[in-house]
Amino acid sequence: MTSKAATKAAAGVTPGGETDLDRLCINTIRTLSMDAVQKANSGHPGTPMALAPIGYALYTRIMRHSPSQPDWPNRDRFVLSAGHASMLLYSLLYLTGYGLTLDDIKNFRQVGSPTAGHPEYRHAAGIEATTGPLGQGISTCTGLALGERMLNARLGDEAIDHHTFCIASDGDIQEGISSESGSLAGHLGLGRLIAFYDQNHISIEGPTELAMSEDTGKRYEAYGWHVQDLGEDVSLDRIEGAARAAMDVDDAPSLIICRTHIAYGSPNKQDTAAAHGSPLGEEEVKLTKRALGWNWEEPFHVPDEVLAHFRECVDRGRRSYEEWEERSGGWSGFEMPEGWDADMPTFSPREAPMMATRKAGNESLQWAARAVPHLVGGSADLAPSTLQVIKDGGTVEAGAYVGRNLHFGIREHNMGATVNGLVLSGFRAYGSTFLIFSDYMKGAIRLASVMRIPSIWIFTHDSIGLGEDGPTHQPIEQLAMMRAQPNLYVVRPAGANETAQAYRFALRQTETPTAIVLTRQGVPVWRPSGVPKTAVERGAYVLRESFKGRDELPDLILIGTGSEVHLCNQAAAMLEAEGVATRLVSMPCMERFAEEDQAYRDRVLPPAVRARVCVEAAATLGWHRFAGDAGEVIGMTSFGASGPAKDVFRHFGFTPERVAETGRAVVDRVQ
């Protein structure tokens, strides 16, 4: 290529017919991205430089959005799955008038700035989802696009008819979760999902050919997607034409493959891994600006005509919003019905002395579904086992989205991301599977906590009590893993009445996801009067008491969750018969108990009572803060074993006799 031709290519001159102002706008995105990464001395400059034409086309030509009404329910959604290219999104949000300032751009990746290293939901208007872990963004889009179709089925075209746009990188496409989401989106015919695949052939280690040689387009065609390959032609007219063609496809999601060039215009770093995760360097920034025909030396320069052109999005978006508001009546989203949490079900031992909490969960779900019409969800092909099916709720299928029951298939990782997308769409949504398979969906569970959205996870087969399936299916470390995660409530109810409260508790949350963990095996049903109405809300409570005298403290406190509470109850009866005054505490939610005021915590677990035994058929990590320095924790220190549940519990020492023996030893030690 001649030097003149190279300069024209670097300047963004393409056969697509862009105006000089278009090119200036595109290069403004590039220079802001370069300058912000350079000032922070951290970040990914190359990808936003390459994607600038796509981002510009989406925000100024294609998407229906309103910067002054950023939460408009019928706005087109844009998710930057390639979250490392965050400066692309921040530049667009600043330029189009979403509220970010030039100072925010200058403070990229700084503590307290809304322009974090990767896009963070709620940090700034216009960020639709937290992205960064590759594959999560495009998979969350499956939930957003499904949410649009389900809203449309309920509200009609006048209220909801938007599209979900996404930019995904080579890394997103490589991550396994994107295969799960691609398969499900294709199966469900989500025609309003349009993903641009940024095929720049570069990852951190170098060319993607080091690890990837598939024909991605054919793979997505096999999933049932509509695929267009633009090759090297990423002119604005070509981008817009491909997007419009995709928007005309009603029954299949679309993948638009674009062969871009990382660090576009950089004389020395274009198409190299050096431009992926490091600043270009001061000298290379200058050379690149010169190659782009940029006529300003000072960093963060935004030409007046560029800002004025981008800000046309504000008035155009306001008009679109007002037209929608007039035709739709201004639907503003689902609200929890007044009094929805009244008439929570209760369970009596006279009617059912034994009941698995998964069975109680099924009955609680039916109540919740009647109380909250926008509650939807499903299972990762385990509904006959988890029992999390809304009766008479109908099934969501391709072309028929009015139902409430989802079949995620054996795709736990994508189930998590899809549930998050549904919640971001305005639904209350849950996903269910065995507790052991929470491992497969950890990334999505974590992102729900990071985004502070109230996704609900319902996990059954919660311990070695699932029995014969053995160590591969018996969870050990999963409870500790989830409890270690900030902003996640983990509720392991001890019986049917705690289970009903768990569902109510989860639906009361607005900024915190909840994991409800249920038994496969039957457990005794406590009298409703024995379980206070705040049992889950306060995290722990006294279930059984045997004082020596009215004002005296017990000799021993037994603390448990789930099925192990009933072992503790039997042990308490043994100890009481021997004269050991024993208090039994059920602790369905450690996190809520830790958030309670000190006075309540001290009433439940008096500091003066140092003799304590905590019992849970899982890893012991996290329990010693409640056992104290003198107490003991009975838990699992190995994987499980295959056999009938009672035999497995006995094999690992989860018996009333062992709990009582440990309690006696602790009391003797502290006296």
C-alpha cells in the first residue's frame, strides 16, 4: 500500500460515503479513548478505536434511544459485551448527552469515577448491564431480548417493540457461556437480538489463530441465527444496512461479523496485541492522531461541531419517547401489587409431619406466582427434581412468549445470565438447579450481586442428604462459596414454614439477589407458631429453649441450618434429659443475621454462653464466627459418599448422638 493510500485508510476514508463530519465524529471517539487510557496509564485503547464506526452508527443512525429519558422502557438496549472496550461506551454516552462529563472521561479508571475500567450498571445512565467477564454480556442479552418478547406478548406492539444490540469480541465468542446463550437464543427465535461480532483476530496472547480456527458464522447459523459477514467493509452505510436487514428478521437473532483492526490508525501498533491491554504511549498517540488527520494537539479535545452533532440525539430521542408515550399510555414498568406479601402459606405438622423443603418450595412458588404476576422462571432441565414450575403458567417457546415457565436446557451458566437479563428487563425472575451446579453459574450469580439486582436462584439437593448420586452431586463447598460473596443472601430453611418465608424474603429484595437452598429429603414440619414471622428476615431465631430458670442463660447453644436443625433438635432433647439446659437456634440466613443490630444478635447468641456447637453438612468455613473461640463446628472436611441418605449422614457423623456428645464436651470444657 502506498503511503498516501495508507494515510487515507488510517483517516477512516472508506467507500461508504461518510461525510467529513461523520469521520470527525468517529475520530473523536478514537482520540477520547486513546487520551483517557493514556492519562489513566491503564486500559484497552485498541478495541474502542476499531469499534468507533459501529458505535457511532448505532447511536446516531440505528438505535432508538433517548439520553434525557435513559430508563424509557421501550428504548433499544445496547450492551458492550466486550467490556474492556469501555471507553467506546463512555465516549458515546458523554457525546450523546447521557450525563457523563468530560471530567468523567478524564478520570477514567479512577476511584469514585463513574467511568470504571469495565462498564458498571448503575454507575452512569445508559449502562444497561455490568460487563467485563467475557461472554456474560452477550449472554445477558439473551435475557434482555427474551424479556422484550415476553413484555411484548403481555403489552402489545404499542408499548414494547425495541431491539437489543450488542458488540461481542473474539473473547466473548470463545467463552463457553456464549455458546449456551447462542444456542438458546436461536432456539427461542429471538429476532430482536442483534450482535456485532468484532472479529479483530487479536487477544492478549497474540493472534487468535493461536487458539481459534473455527468458522464462527457457520456455527451461529447452526444455532439458528441470521448471519451477515461484512468482511473489511465497516463503512457507515454498510453497518447501517446490515443492522436494518437484521432488524427485518423477526424469527432469528442476528450476528453481524465485522473484520476490524485493533488500534485502527496507529502506525506501529495497529493489528498487534500491544494495543489490546496497554496504553499506546505518548509518542504513539501523537503519531496516531497525525495519521487520523487530527488537527488538535491538546488531549480530550472535542470539536464544537462534533458535540453539536452528537447532541442531536437528545431532541431526536425526546421526540421518539413522546411519540411512544402517546401511543402506549406511558407504561413505566411492573410494580409489586399492593398487599402481595399477605396470606403467605403456612404448613402444619398435622397435615404433613414430614416434607422436603423442595416440596414446600413448590407450594410457596405457587403462592408467589399468584401474588406477583410478573414472576417468571424455570430450570436447567431439572424441573421434575427441583419442582420449580408455575402451575398453569404456560411454557415460553419460539413465537409464543406469553408463558411463565422457561426451559433453559442443560445450560446452567446461561440460565444465570438469562435470568439477570430478564430482571434487567423488569421481570422478577428465578432459575433453579441442583446446588452442586451453582459452580457452573458462579459468574452470573456474582454479576447479579455486583449489579445489585434481585435475581433469585433456587437450589435443591442441598447436601450429602441427596444420597445415592454420590460425591459428584453432593455439594460441600458451595454454601461457603456463596456466603463469601458480597451482596448475596443465602437462605437455607430448616422446614416448610421457613421455606415459605424464604420466597417472600427473596421477592421483597430490590437490590440484592437471593439463593434459596432446599432439601431433597423430607424433614419434620414445625408448628407455624414455633417459627416467628421474621425468621428469615432477621436471619436467625431461637427455635427451642430449655432454661434452668426464667432469668438464667442456657448451658449450651446448638446452631444449625436446613435439615441439620432437626438433628440438633433431637440432640437437645437428649441433653435436656441429662440436665443440660440447651438452646436451639435456627439460622436460615447468616448474612441477614450479621446485618441485625447487636442487641438482637446478643439476645439470640448471648456472649456469656461460650458453649456452642454449629452443625451443617457442608464445609465448615464461616461457621467459627458463630461457634466462638470455645465452641465446635460439626461439618464436612471431605467429599461425600454414595448411599442412602440416612446411611451417608451416619457415615459422616451427622447424628443426634454425635451432636449431643460434642455439646457435652464443650460444656465441660468451658465450665
